[in-house]
Amino acid sequence: MATEFAVVGKRLPRFEGNEKVTGEARYIADITLPGVIQGKILRSPYPHARILNIDTSRARRLPGVRGVVTAQDTLKRRWGAFQQDQPVLAIDKVRYVGEEVAAVAAVDEETALEALSLIDVEYEELPPVFDPEAAMEPDAPLVHEDKERNIAMRINVERGDVAQAFAHAHCVVEEAFQSTLHWHAAIETIGSVAHFSGGKLTLWMNTQTLFMARHRVAWAMGLREGDVRIIQSAVGGGFGGKSCDDNNAMVCALLAMKTGRPVRIINEREEEFLAGSRPRVPMKVYIKMGFRRDGLILAKELRIIADNGAYTGKAAGILSVAALRHDTCYKFENVKTDAYLVYTNKIPTGAFRGFGNPSIEFALEQALDMGAEKLGLDPVAVARLNAAEPGYVSPHGNRVGSCELKKCIDEAARLIGWEEKQKHKVLGRGLGVGCTAHVSGKRHFGDYDGGSALIKVNEDGKVYIWSGEGEIGQGTNTVLCQIAAEELGVPIEDVEISTADTDLTPYCHGAYASRLTYIAGNAVKAAAAEAKRQLLEVAGESLEANPQDLEIQGGRIYVQGAPEGRSTTVAEAAYSRLFRRGGAPIVGFGSFDPDSQLSDQNRYGNESGAYNFACQAAEVAVDTETGQVKVLSYVSVADCGTVVNPVGAEGQLEGSIAQGLGYALAEGLTMEEGRPLNPNFHDYKILTMADMPPFQRDFVPSYEPTGPFGAKGLGELGMDPVAAVIANAINDAVGVRITTLPITPEKVLKALREKGKTG
Amino acid sequence: MKRLITLTVNDQEYQLEVPAYRLLVDVLREDLELTGTKEGCGIGVCGACTVLLDGKLVSSCLTLAAKADGSRITTIEGLGKNGALHPLQRSFIEHGGFQCGFCTPGQIITAKALLDINHNPTEEEVKEWMSGNLCRCTGYYKILESILAVARA
């Protein structure tokens, strides 16, 4: 269907390309205001300690210091996305290494740092707890005194008859898996610039969710939401880590309000690791899966212990995804999940591309592989047999519309050369496969998952979109411009889009849950349709034609089917509608809220308006002497409906693989007593250009009827199954199953040695 | 203790009085307001702050401004002539060689240094050369494509 489109589906360059390649784009650290002063945060050195006293008098006396704040200067309100448990500055006790205890604002960074060293905090150390399973023991220290056994949340769901289904299973596999902390490691750290004047707080943030940030900041600071304005700077990578679950903006706002001066706080890289972006939720997953002889999944039982860290943030939503989402990827009937989110004295965990899927799929996709192996079946065939199809309704109520997962599986197998390579096995080499299902927006912040946009058509024909969703590097603005241009029938060069700004744009949830192409795209399309209606009404007057009979192409308006006949232009129509007695500008408003459901008390409900699918495959070589795993080739095939911008879409799959392979094979920090030992880019190794394997990606033909021009979400899909795909390939290569992340050479070697002993 | 230094940045000469400990990245970004150079890690690992100092790549977050006294420096703002983009800049746009764009100035400067000394590098040479510039968005494939397209043009 894509061939019908003039703009959608074209390999167009990025909207903001010029400013990014010239260094002109203004990231948060590039934003300055007259008289801006520097904020710095004093952080807890202990994982768990009572604060007995904080003496700030010496810091206050230091020349150049404009303000020093502690919890006493706050309203002591706790805040958070799902559970309000996090203070702005630690109240009475600290719960993790890096937690914000006090902050200063000073004329320059050196003075601010010196002032921090002059704050005297008296702590009484408390016994910490780091392992979530240990934290659930009755005698474990409590991270929050009111949370019994440190449990922040529990999801306990059974659908179908699991015991009966297991009884009928021809084969049952059982294993325990452990995923790990995984940092976003965006090259730009989190930062804020705050200014409080005339009762209004203006915050420049590199956030991906402006309106949610506004809501949280307003609550914590005791301001009306309308008295907080958040303006998005250019964002140097988000991936979930910049969705305002941390305290950077809170402390910055507090200092600006206390000092009356504009304040800037940019996280140092070490701070980003200690208390900045909230890393991926590590999960211990006990899984049991039962299969029919032909590989059909009959039953699944999960027990998940998820590490919340010290405060809840988004981990509550992530737990529900881990507990339930995968049942949308394959056809399940009998499933049982008992999932716990548990407080520990570590950095709060949270949203990272995949939102629970990568953590759980590391276990689930390996369990499926184990079943295939045990049954002597081809894992590709097993995935295909169980794959979701259009019309499938998951046991938790997710209603699958468009779904080309089987095509994704076939294409991934073809691209990696599955059949051929399985026939001609090479010693030490192996193939792995894995699938995923993701959402296009998720209804979980109240019963609204919509989006809105405004479009004006200037008197010269130039189209301007107001959107508050926000560009974070993923290419949303380009996609939204393409959708507007397509709907209006104007050249893409004539379309421009605003910076996200809570004062100037309609409410938008922002960039998470792979929602923008689908939800913001539909909102922009609706706004463009309304602007077009207004344009055609005016054009109908001048062309003496019924507006319904008119169409717009390339900015020209003419009677349908008669492009050579009488015509006018978008510019002329916009001009003539404004410059007349009683005139008005062309402004279209559009809104969209998908047909999804907020899950009920029993966790039942269709969480998203559309589901996206992917299959990935890898070939690896394992060196049995060293345990080194070399990825020989990787394939990622997605069903994201219509591809609006192929360059951007390919980029999403490519970037996901780099993060996914890092998660699978390399990324992690050694923790000692709750403190990451080397929180820097030397020791937290993200992949480099030289590390990237040969990679093929493809999009299967697909059309989502409820999406804008058939499109749905894509951003997170490519990240989800990578670690499992690699683990499955390693098992195929050398017959060892690695159950903990990351898959280091040491672990592979150890597994090979154990296998040698037993086998 | 302050030092008087002379820097020629993007063909323009500046005389500056800087503390002995002041880093080149701060002088560029704050004193000269050339904010195209970015700071990502502060320890010379990520490459976002890369500039050319007398034609050689340096991490400006590790370089003392005083140490650069008398040198010629090229930053991202110095690429392209008379308002036209440098071929690498055009290629990064055309091939989608960036997403968030934060590492992009460093990537382009580093690629320029390679093409200045090696007009037709192999794919492996590009990968090796560029491996000091981290990117978290692109998976590097389109950065590689952008650079190779210029090399092969």
C-alpha cells in the first residue's frame, strides 16, 4: 500500500539534520541564561543510613555560595510515576549510594564543589539489603518501614488451568534466569536549567516526557501545574532514561526557587551511573513451560523477583509488562505468574527501551528454545507454530490486530540462512532465534493514552505543527512532518514542527512505550485533516466547486481528477481565509486516543491500540579455549506496519542491536556493598563501531488499519529478544546454557568446564 | 594562577587569560561559546569532545587549555566553507549518520581527521579509527555508511 503515498515511506533526511551536523543544536548544557549559577548535589556515600544531622553553616559562609538546601527546605513530599515514595532530598535516612542529601548553588562549579565539601552530614549506618530475594525474608532490613518484606508490588495471576495443562504436557522445561542492571548510557547526561520568576517556574530539561515532568515537579514543589513551564532542549539520547524519574530537575527547581537565580545542574557521568537515568530492572525469573509433542506451548508458570532498588519509579509498570506482555507474542492459554517488585538499597531501577521485555525474554525465549531442543524440534518451527496471529486475544485481554509475526520469522530464518546452516553444522558455531511483541503506546497513566496536536497553515502556505511529544533523537519530528505533509498534500519542505513546550503545545504524554508514530502520528493526521477541511472550504469559494470534490497535491488545490484544470494553492487559500472581514487563520486541532483498556483489578485489559512484532536470529562462534563469543551475523526483522521513514526505522533496529548486544555480552558494573565500583565509560563498556557484527534488517509488509497510513510503533522492538537470541545461539554452538547476564567469556568457560565434567 | 594564552580556533585568533587547570573543552564551550564540542564522559573515552589540535585528534576534556597555547584548533564550527556544509556533514544528513546528534560533532571531526590522511580507507580502517567515538543511538552502521560514501566519492 506504501506506493500510494507521496511522502510517507520515502527515505527523507531528518528534519533537524542541519543543526545536528553543524553543532548548532542546543542541548541542555548549551542553554544558558543571564546570571545563571551552578547547582551541585551532595550524595549519600552509604547504601542505608539514618541522617542524624546536617550542618550546612560552613558551606553557607563560603563566598560565592548563593544557596544551600536540604530536605528541610522542601515540602517533604514524596513523588513518583506509580508510587509516590521518593523524596526530593533524603528525609531522615538514605536508601542508596548516590541518593541526594543536600545541594548548593554557587557562582561557579569550583565554588559549588568546594561548598559541598563543607557540608557536614552525620550518619548512622543501617544494615543494608541488596539481594531482592533476601529482602523478602521476614528478618530482612526494611528499606521503607511501611513496606512489609520490602515488597513494593505483587502481581499474581492465573488464566486457564495451568496444573491440568502441565499434566497433559509431553515435555516440561524448568530453569532459573537472572538478568542484570543495564544503563542507558546516553552520551548526554541528564540536566536541567531552572528559573523562578513572578511565581512561575520555567525549566529547560532534556526530558522525553515533558508533561509528566511538569506534573511531578509541580507536585513536589507545591506549585500549580500551570505555573510550571517545561521547555525541551535538544535531547542527547533518551531510551527511557530521561523520563523524569530522577531528582535532577527537582533539585534544580528547588535551588532556583530558594535563590531567585537561574540555576543549572548537569549530571557528571559518575552521577548519571549512581543516581541519574534509572537502569533496567534486573529480574530473577523461575520459569516452567510445558509443551505438546509438536512443540505447541500448553502451559507456563513464572515466578519473577524484580529488583526495584530504593524507590519505585517506573518499575511497577515494568513488572506488569514482564509478567503479562509476552503472552501477546505467542498463543498462550494456561499461564500463571507470581511476580514481585522488591525494594533494595540500590539505585532505583526503571524504564529502559523494552520496558520489561528484555529482562523477561532472556528467560522466556530460552525456555522456548529448551523445549524445542528437548523435543528434538527446530526452534524456528516451534516459534512459528506458537506465533500470534491477527485476531488472537491474549489471556490477559490484549487484542492483536495487524500481525505479521510469522512472516518475520520466515524472513529472519531466510536472511540468516537457517536451513542451510543447520544442515551443514560447523563445529563451535551455532544459530539462535527469538521473537517479541511490543506495544504502540500503553494505557497505564490513568485511563488515557492519547495525544493531540495543532497545525496552522501560514499565509504563505508554510505548515507548522505544535506538538508536545518531543524529539529525543529517534526521529519523531521527521515522521510527524511526513504524516502532516501526506495528509495535507503539501511538499515536505513546507512543513515545520515546534519544540515541545508545556505552555505552548497541547498536553502530550511524551516519548515512551513506542507510542509516537502511532499515537502522535494519528493526532497530527487528524489535525492536518481539520486544517485541510478549512483550506478546501476556502478553495471551494474561489474555484466555485464543492469542497468535497477538491484535492491537494504538491501544495496545489484542484478538482479531483482534473489536475490540469482550474486550481489555487494552499498559500492562496490560507491568505484569503485570513485577510477578509471576519477572517481567521487556518488552524487545525487533532486528537487521538486508541481503543485500548486500562487493565482491571485482575490485570485484564487490552493495553495498547496496536501491537508490533519482530523476530531476530544470530549466528555465533564460541571459542572453547577462551569462552569468547563472536557474533558472526545478526538479523532483525520487524512488523511495524507501514514504515513512515525507512532511514529512521532502520536506525531504530540498528541502534537497538548495539544496545542489545551490549546487554547480552558486555554491559554491567561490579557492585560492592551497593556501590558500582567504576561508574564511568572506561569500565562500563558500550559497544564501539569496531565491535558491531554484520547486520541485516528488514520490515515485512504490514498495514495497521488504526495507525496513521498503516503505521505502528517500532522504537523498542529491536532491543527485546537480543540477549536470548545470543544465549540460544551459544547453546546451539557448544551445548551450554547461560542463564545470567551479561554472558561473559568467564561464564561460558565455566559452563563448558562443568559440561565437560558431567558430560 | 592564570596564564595568558593564544589559540587559533577555526582560523580565528583569540588571546585568553585562563587558570592553569582550565580544560580546553571549557574554554571552547564557555569562553568562546563554541558549544558544538560536547562533553560526554569527562575522561577521554567517549569522543564527544574531540577536536583537531594542530591537525591531530585530541579529547578536549583531557587537554589543558594552557597546554594548547599557540596551537591551531578545529572544532565542528570550523567545518564547511562560506555557509556550505562539509561533505561529511552532508553525508551524515543524507545517510542518517546520527540520531540524537550529541556525539555527531565528535564523529565528524574524527572522520575528517581520517580522510585528511587517508583518502580512501577500507571499511576495516574506518571501523578501527572510529572506535574511540561512542554512539548510543545508531549502532554505528549509518555512521560507517556516511563516512564511506565520502571516501568513495
